[in-house]
Amino acid sequence: MAQWSPYAVGIGIGVLSWLAFLLSDKPIGCSTAFSRTSGMVERLFRGSRVAEKPYYKKFAPTVDWEWMLVVGILVGAFISAQLSGEFRATWIPQLWASSFGSGIGMRWIVALIGGVLIGLGARWAGGCTSGHGISGTLQLAVSSWLAVIGFFIGGIVTAMAIFRVF
Amino acid sequence: MLKALHENKGTQLVIGFFLGIGFGFLLQKGGVTRYDVIIGQLLLKDFTVLKVMLTAVVVGKIGIHFLWGIGMAQLHPKPGSMGSTLIGSLIFGAGFAILGYCPGTMVGAVGQGSLDALFGGIPGMLLGAGLFAALYPRLESRILNKGSFGELTLPQLLKVNHWWVIVIVAVMILVLLALLESSGL
């Protein structure tokens, strides 16, 4: 089946969160893996002094549990897409094409800018839609409930501005 | 507590990888690795993202607090502040709508063949994370600690037993989901 009920998927992710706490003593999250990778890339160009940056002292540029989790997401999504025959190399999402045309350059630049903002914002807020949005809210953390409200307010306002709903 | 297991670094990398496979598989099956579904949510036309997240939160928090109660799990609530959590989450939200993926679903989108996530989103997010690391010393001394409230949880804030909060929030979520379904969203 190409798509499962969102409730079945949500139950599955909830159970995965139990396993992550039980087996690894860690909440599921994604964004620190990008900080570590960014540090690894920077180290290729600037050498080992990169690890002296205060932020990389907190999040060392090395492969850890969460980094492997992110690699696993890639593999798991690939398996799922393959099994349902949905794997397809595409540049332009449908909804994008119907609003802004099928030019690849424009979509690439916009995706790059969006990527910079989620990278900056996730580390600024201390987590993303997984680490705060699911793992943090289920621990009833005040920071995570505030973050997820901010994610959606920022996202809804921006999306409505881009798609000219106002 | 499975302490010996938690301290075995090699095994932990393997566990992380397999949990990630499960997570990526579910995200793709849920459709939330698709740009159209995420933008549909932010335009309040398609509530798939919210349904997945809220169901995961209800199931997750009951299990985690049960495991915590019997001493099989520890909680790790993240610290927060207005300067970091509020400002950062609004920046993230803008990026969420511009990119059309969040970090985890972006990686899942690459797995289903979305090249805008691979060549736009991923290098962009690495740049953004690197930019934050570069700005961190200045942000930390000026903004990130403004209005700090630490590792506060809702039960501590409201000064009630955590099961009250779990049950009340679960009921609110279930009512919201039922309202979405009954209104055809």
C-alpha cells in the first residue's frame, strides 16, 4: 500500500519513541546530526581547529547514535518508496509546479534558502519537528510545546504569504 | 534501566540505524515526506502532518511515562528560553514553509527520490547549522538565555501529577482529531 492511515503511522512512531528511550536512553531527533556533519565538512577545509569552536565542543563533529538514525531515515524511506513503486527522481513537487512553474533553478534556490533557515532555526531553538515536535512534547517539556507552536505559526504565516492566501 | 546496553557505543550505532529505518519507513508511508502534504498542512487544507504528530505524542507519552514510572526509562526534557526557543522556532517555521520539508522528512524525501531535498534542502540545512555554530558565541551571550525557564515540564509548571497532564492533553488531542475527521479534513 502506498499510503497508510496517519493514525497507524502515528502509533508506529509513538512505539519507536518507547524503543528509543528503552534501548538507547535517547529521544528521537534529527537536527544535531546536521550540526555534526556541518562540523565534519568544515574540518575538511579548515583542519582540526574547527573542533575548538564552542558549539562543536557541545556537539562534537563525529558520528553518533542520532547521526546513524538520520542515515536510517534515508534507507527506511527508500525501502518504503521502493515497495510501493513510488520511488521516482523528481525535481519539482506537483503543488510547486502548479503555482510557480517547472523551472528547476528557481525551486533549487528556494529549497536552499529554506534549508538554511531550518538549519539555523532548529539549532537556535534546540530541536526540530522530531526532537521538539514529537520527542519533547511527549515528555511534556514546556520548551518543546512552545517550540512546536512557534514552528507552526511561523510555517502557516510564511506558507500563506508564499501561496498568496492573504 | 538497560545501562550496559546504553553504554555499548557500537551497538548503539546499530540500534540508532535500525530505529531510523523504522522512522523513515513510517514517515514515507504516512505521506509526510511529500512537499505537497507538508505545504497542504501549513495552508490548513490537509491535516495529515498534525494527525501523525498528535497520534505519536499520545501513544509516545503514555508509554514513556509508564516506562519512567517503573524505572525503565529516564526523561530528557530540553531546556528552553524565549530567546532561543521562541525566536528559533519562528525562524524554523519560515524555513519549514519555504523548503516544504522539516529536517527528518527532508531526509526521507531524498530516500523517495526528491532532488529538491537532496540538492537544495540538505546543503542549505548544513549551511544553516554551520552558520549557527559560527554565530553561537555571540548569540549565547546576547540572546539565547533571555527569558530562560530551564528544563521545565508542564506538570512542574502546573504543580500537578504528570498523569493528570497526560490524560487531559490526550483527551484534548483526541477531541481535536475527532473534530477534524467529522469536518472532513
